Amino acid sequence: ILNNNGIDISAPKNALVRAVFDGEVTSVISILGAGKVVIVKHGNYRTVYSNLDDVYVSKGSKVTTKMPIGSLLPSRDGSLSVAHFEVHEVLDGEVKQLNPALWIAQ
């Protein structure tokens, strides 16, 4: 069983991923099967962007709303890309999953 704590968004092949809000990059890591992952801190909130191929930021980077943070890996068949996006709230050491759709610019 696969536990998906966020949303997957289909996008054109190698599309850019942009920050949803001003913040600071706290982590840039690689996860087997999820490509590169960028975590951005926005006060008590964390946004997680995964399935990245190239990353344009590093730990400690300040990001602004809609700033490109990376590009997506192509899908297995190479026809498109899929972004994985999560939002977490951190209060008093407790982590709560939030609805990421509410953070996405229309």
C-alpha cells in the first residue's frame, strides 16, 4: 500500500516547479524513486516538492512566491512529468498534514 501525503500534478515534460510562498529552503535531498526533494520552511509550515530532476536552490536559499526551484523528472514513458507536492504544519513538535490544493496558485 502506497501512502500519499500530498497531491500529484501532471505537467509538461521537464516543467519547472515554483515555490508557492516566500520561505527558506531547509533541505535538498535525493530519495530513491522520488528524484530530488526540496523542503521549504514558511514559518510553522513546510512545503515539500518532489520528483525533481534538476534543483536550482540549496539549503539556506531564500525563495519568493513563484520562484523556480527545480525542474521535473520525465515520466517513465517520457511523455510528461508528475510533480508531487505536500504541505505540513509544525506546531510544538507535532506535524499535521494539510490540503496542498489550498496552497497552489490558480
